[in-house]
Amino acid sequence: MSQAGSPAKAILYAFLANFGIAVSKLAAALHTGSGSLMAEAIHSFADTCNQVLLFVGLKGSEKPADAEHPLGYGKLTYFWSFVVALILFSLGGVYSILEGWHKYNNPEPVTGIWIGLSVLGAAIMLEGLSFYGAYLEAKKMAGEQSLMDWLKTTRNAEIVVVLGEDFAAMLGLIFAFLALSLVWVTGEPLYDAFGSMVIGVLLIIIAVGLVVRLQGLLVGRSAEPALRQLAEAIIAERQGVVKLFNMVTLHMGPKVLLAAKIKLDANLTVNEAAHLINGIEDELKAKRPEIGWCYIEIDP
């Protein structure tokens, strides 16, 4: 499986797109008085902040291990990704529903709709480019796997969150565009309120999905199936290994901890057994560089 893709690049694409989109949406929302546009502006500003948090988590996870954190800081990336999902839920989803509810109970005329539609049209194109950039990075990381299969099993939190955010943003923009178009055609401002509430519900659904996806990583999740299968084969098929009793893997951010209990040939000397175990560890790390720690226990 290729690991050539870069989560940092995907985050950068999303940050640049969301910041430009957020400013233009806010200006258009203030000019038109559109609740859907304001909901989208808040969503984009929240997404911009989220990209900063994802980058903080990504860089924090690269800090070297120390006495207090002997297995490193890898799980910081999961923590900050979880915070991003909560922000998407609260600042994005809940605010959009409240804004729509306010507009529903206090309808106001929407003016300069063509400006809002122009901004939304441009935003759809920019968000599409951001999503495509993240998609390309994810495809590189998926390697020979189909993207959908890879997304179901990957332990890379940042790319999952970026793709989820971009997907939610694309759908939200389309809903806002449709809502404003209906206001323009019918002259009924309530469509704008409905559009804002639909965007809020969409963001909450995406946020809940991300939280469910991330909770397993925060608690502690095993390595991807392909890595486990390869590691089991390398250990079990090594000459001198009689039996692989058990193997445990745990993702600590981008790095994996692997522990195994094995039975060795009883005729091996202590030195031969030590060289055999060291050889297994070297081969595992050479074939899967993401294995950061490897502990093998002998059991007769």
C-alpha cells in the first residue's frame, strides 16, 4: 500500500479554499440578509479554524517520545480531529439550525440575490477543487485498494476529517444555492430559512459520523487488516518459529505498536533465538515502516 499521499497537503488545500470562501460568503450574507448564506459563512469560518487544528494535531503527533510519553504523541492527531468534529457539530450545525429557525419566525426580505448566487456558484467551484485535491491525496495513500475500502479501514484521521468536511461543504453549498434560487423565483423568504436548517441538519449528521469514526481511534484500535496479515505471515513462516500464539497491534497515531507471543524451536541457543527475533523485527519494520515499536515474547 502506498503512503505517498500527504495529509498536510489535503489540509492546506482545504484551508486556502475555506478561508477565501468564508470571507466572500460573509460579505454576501451581510449584503443580502440571507440566512442560508450566513449559515454557510459560519460553516466556512469553522472549517478554516478546523484546518488549523488538524495541522496542530498533525505536527504535534510528530514530537519525539520522552520520559512522560514513551510511546510518543501520535494520538494527538486523533484528539484534535475529535475536537474538529465537535466544532463542526456545534458551531456549524447547531448555529445553522438556530439561524434558520430565527429567519423562519422573523422572515425578512432577501435582497441582491444574484450576488449571493454568484458567490455560492464560485464557492462550489473552489470547494470542488479542494475536495478534488484531498481526493487525490487519499488515492495516493490508498495505493492499490479502492478508495472506499481504504476509507473504511484507514487509521489516518486527518484525511478522513478533511474529506468529510469537504463533502459536507459541497452539499451545504448546493442546498444554499437551491434555497436562494427558490427565494428568487417565488419571492418567498421562508425557503431561505428552510435552507439554513437543512444545512445545519446535514452538518450535524456528518459531525456525528466523524465522531463515531474517531472514537475507536481515541480508545485504541488495531492496525489495518493488511498490516496484520503481513506481520502474521512474516512471523509464522520464519524458520525457527514453531508457532505464533498471539499478536496484538495498536495504532498510536501514524505509528503502530506490535507485540507477539511465539514458540521457538527448542534446539535453538539463546544467541540464535535473539538473532532470530531481531531478524523478524527488522523485516517487519523494513516492509512496513509505520511499525514504530515491536516486542516479541518467547513462550515454551
